[in-house]
Amino acid sequence: MKKSIFAILLSVTSLAFFACSNDDESMATVEIRLTDAPADYQEVNIDIQGVEVNSQEDDGGWIAMDVNEGIYNILEFTDGLDTLLATAQLPAGKISQIRLKLGPNNSIKIADQFIALKTPSGQQSGLKLLLNTTLQAGVTYKILLDFDCARSIVSTGSGKYILKPVVRAITEATSGAIRGQVIPIESTPAVFAISGVDTVGTAFADLTTGKFLIQGLAAGSYTVSIAPKTGFQTVNKEAVAVSIGNVTDLGLVEILP
């Protein structure tokens, strides 16, 4: 339920204003999820040990994500189902590739028997997937790894199989954001995004720039309430529209004494 803006402000100490400034206003949130198309096996077990992304905003380097390591029977994630593999806060800008690191414990199940899947030596350093997606600060993205089992498992004869993953990476923005900048900076306001009677997002203006960013918002219309410290007046911006994949910019907002 919505709390009173003033009640929230009373619970925030001066230290919180310093600690909660928008240090991450140049970052986007990314989730990597795994899905699959049906295939004629009882199980297809893939040993996932790491996920990295190549960010051109980080000198073209590889950034390791927080990964739920383990062996996944990917046939459990068909018909629109998926599972969360990894998450990260990434610099806004272009990401060109994903690298999926596989462990050695890959297998398929046929006629109630498990058969090991060997991985070609060229893929032991990681399976690279082209992406070429541009991230916006404050927006949450889902990157769906669509695993094609039927094309990824190759029989070599004599009951042996090789894993040559065929994976398609699909990027989808799942949220929007609101940003702005307040003057004077010394008003140090808290900023709230309110939908109906609920406060659904909170940010604090940066103490050196006055900029703020409220992230992870669903599409819709919001009241943005900018509540400064004692001695300044609250400002309410009505009917602020947010759309998926976009950042609504309120521009410069003046806080009056």
C-alpha cells in the first residue's frame, strides 16, 4: 500500500540521502533467461557454468554476470516457459556478444539411458552468440536464449553424440524509466513515482548534479512527486507517461523555497 510521502521522508536520515544518490544512473539491468523448442529426447541436460557479455562501453571487455550455475534439463523450458540464468547491472550502450560457458557434465537421456554429450574443443572457452543490442540507462532487459535441441545434438554413430549448440539470442525490454534534474542541488529531494494510490518507485537526486532516475517502471501514467528537504516546496508532476524500453525525461525541475 502507498505510504505517506512525508512519513517516508521522516524515516530517511541525512546519511541515506548521501548513500542513495543515483550512482547507477548510467546502468541498465539485464536478465538472461533460457528457453527451448521440443526435441525427441527424454532429457537434454546442459551444464552451465558462466555467462559473460561483451560491452563496447567497457573497452570491449567481457563482463561476468551473476549466474545460477548448474545442470539444466532444457526440455523443461518449452511451450513458452523459461528459467533465469544470470543477471547483471551493465553500462548503458552497445553490447555485441554473449559468451555461454559450459561445464563437462552434459548429457541426453534416450530409452531411459543417459548418454554423455561431448563438446568440440573449439567451444570449451565458451559459446559466443552475436547480439548487437543497445541498452538504455534505467531500463530492464530480458535476453532470451532460445536453445534449438534438434539442431544442437549431432549423432556421430555407435551411440555417441556431440553437443554443438545452436542458440538464438532475443532481446526484449521489460520496463521503462523516468529521469530528470533538480535545481537548486541543495534541495536534495527524494523522488517518488506514484501509480494510483501506490508508490512504485523511489530515487534520490544526486548531490553533485541534481540528476535522478527511477528505474524498472511498467508502462503507464504516473504522478512524479519531488519532495525536498525542509525549507523547499514539494513539486508534483501529473500524468507522466512511461513506455517499455524508453526513458521519460522530465528535464530541469526547479524546486522553490
